[in-house]
Amino acid sequence: PQKADEQMAAWRRRLLRLPATPPSGGTFDCVVVGGGLAGCSAALTAARLGLTVALIQDRPVLGGNASSEIGLPPRGEKRSIVEEVAGRNRARAIEAEKRITLLLGWHAYGVQKQGNRIAALDARNTRTNEERRFTAPVFIDCTGDGWIGYWAGADYRMGREAADEFGESMAPAVADGRTLGCSLMWTSMTANTAVPFGPLPWAEPAAQ
């Protein structure tokens, strides 16, 4: 085939011996996709407000870019025992919430819609290839790249907007497609002597 279509998808499912429709993974008040800092915070907040929550994370650990896999803790500390402790505490906080069903190693791959709303989300286990369909009235996209919104047909944009669109003085005059790298990390260390700082000819001025 020149491109993937429904016929190709059905053929692939037959070869993998997968049912035409994924079996139910449960019905929840809220489904959060992405187990980074945003996803963990969203899941905890929803659960503490009394909602039943499914937290779907495609990696075997929580934390996203701040996880032990990546090593970019949110407070700027370099990779150390501090980061490992933070990761364990994050997992314990999620696991302690009885209203959260934590699904590690599950990769979301599509949504089902009713009208202009998401009615269900399909996810696949990254180890077993098992598939499940999760239903809820509310879905929170914390994937980092906005995949859930994209599959649902939401408006999106990539790149930098022009300065006159939102009155941003430091934005470019003309919109372009430039984007930031996927992660940034700043580290620091204690010096035994005074260390000069600047001038930095490459730095951009920022408003006070």
C-alpha cells in the first residue's frame, strides 16, 4: 500500500491475532496520558478531588524527562541519589492514591470520538502487545507532544508565533517553524573562589 489505511490496519490486526475492537480497560472519571511531572500532578489532583483516574505512561517508570531514565530532575541537581529518591517518592505518592489506577508500560495509540469529544482512548502494552480501550468523560493530554489532542483533531501549531500576534516583544517579527530542544538541564557546583559571570554576548535581554 502507498499509505496506511483501514484495510491495512485490519490486515495487521489479523496477523497479530488482535480483536477488531480492543477489550475494555475500564471506565474512569478521568484518564491522564503521560506520566511526567504534568501527568503525575494532574492525576494526583484529580484523585484528591474525588475522581477515579487512569494514569497511562508508556515507560516503566514515572517522571518523563525528570525520570531516572533521562536524568533531568526539575530542581537542576545533577544526577545523584537525590534524583533517585525523588523518583521513588513520586511513585509512592501515585501508588498511595487508591483512586488512581497506574498503568506503566502502556502506549496510547489512538482515540475514539463521539461528536467533537473524546469518548475512549486505545492503548497497547509495550511488552505483551495487549490492547485495551479506556473510557472516561475527561481526558488530560500530558504526552509532551500533544498526541491525544492531535488524534482528536484539535487545532495545533508548531514553531514561534510572530511578535504582533500576542504582543510579545521578544518574538520574531515573522512566524517561523523553529522549536526548542526536547530537554534542558542546568547544573551548578560550589567553587572555592569567586567566579566572574558575564558579559555574555550571546544572551538575550529579558524583562525585569
